[in-house]
Amino acid sequence: MNEPRPLLRCDRLRVEIGELVVARELTFRMYPGQCWCLLGRNGVGKTTLLHTLAGLRPAGSGSIQLSDTALDRLTRKQVAQRLAMLFQDQTDSFPASVREKVLQGRHPYLRAWQWESADDHELVSRLLHKLELEALDSRNIQTLSGGERQRVAVATALAQHCRLLLLDEPTNHLDLRHRFGLLSMLADDCREQRHTLMMSLHDINLAARFCSHALLLLGNGEVLHGAVDELLDSQVLENLYQHPLVEVETPSGRAWLPR
């Protein structure tokens, strides 16, 4: 049986912004079916790394491949057909309905002046249902709450129908029920549809519960990565966040509380 090919491959990647070294000599692979969390203290460069992996800013050195193609050899349209990016902050400068906003996720597949198809609308309808946005279909996105806007942004990214997703704080503004519902849906999609996902999170307990793999930015370019069950422990997490923790066993698995 052939070994699956990675959907994202980084070799000796150096990422920096100003004088801050985010990652030094970073080499790792993301395979179909894996759900990755990106953890680290505020200001350590999580967003910068995600933007670099998406090709939105250049790496200092090293290489990034999407499937078997170097990222810098792909056009932006080709990248958008292979990789979807959710940004940390949502800015909607122009009025549009929720459906019109989510349909923007289909634009990488349209020719100039081409309208969205019935299949595109059907995909959007399914996503609105999954994210409990059906009742807001025709609402102006500028009238939505922060949590509703966040779910619309997630739906727009999912509408690209890419196998690789990079999500920057997808649980921003979400209440407890929607936070758990979203992460459960994303993790299930990874396993069942063989997608690959990396998302930055602030809650280590959500990361441990829903993710299969983790990438930790320790600062000064030091990075750890691997399977969640092997990588996440109290000593590593205390070093990551520079704060003492207490590990507890729960019916849903391990969890950590600040000491």
C-alpha cells in the first residue's frame, strides 16, 4: 500500500517578522486526515506563520509545497483552489447578504463574468445549514453580531472546498455551544473527508480534545511539533506559556488548569 502524500510540506523554513524569529529550520509534513493546532503565547508569531504557509508573505528561507508543487510556482487562483485561509479579524467594507458573502468562496473556480452555478448555491445552502446560518441567508452581513460574522467567515472558507484549511483563531467571538459545535464539525470533516487542517487556538484543552497534531511556537525560533498525545504534557505546556499548570483527568480526556 502506497504511503499517502502530504498536502503541505515545509523544509528548513525560516519565518521572521522584523527582529522576531518565528520559526528557524522548520521541517514538517501535514497529511490527509490530520487536524493540527497551532499554539503559542501572544505575539510569538502564530498569524505570521499561517500567512507564510498560505503564501501571503515570503519566508526568509526554505521551501513550502502544496501537494507536489512549490507554493511560489502557483498562481493565486491555483493556491485558492488548494488552500483556504480564515483570517483572525473580519472586515466587511461593503454591504452583502450572508449568501452572497459565502458564495465568494466559490470565486476561485469561476471565469471572468461567470455567475455561480446551481451546484455552488447548493453547496452554500448545505454550509449555512451546518453552521446554523439558514435564518440569516438574506441578512446584511454588516448587521450581524461578532459570533455570527465569524461563522459566516468560516462558511466562506469552507465554500472553497479545499483539502487544506488554515484557520486563524476560528473560535473568535463564539459562545460555548458554537465553539464546540464548530470544532467538532471541523475535526469530523478531517477524518471523514480526508481534509487537512491547521488552526491557531488559545484554549489548550480544546486543542487536546479535538486535534490530532500540534505545532508549538516557543519563541526565538524554537518549534516543537508532533502527535497531540505524545507532545502535550504539563512540562511542555508550562514552558510554552510560561505559567504553572495542573493536569487533571476528565471524562473527555486530559485537561490543564492554571495553578
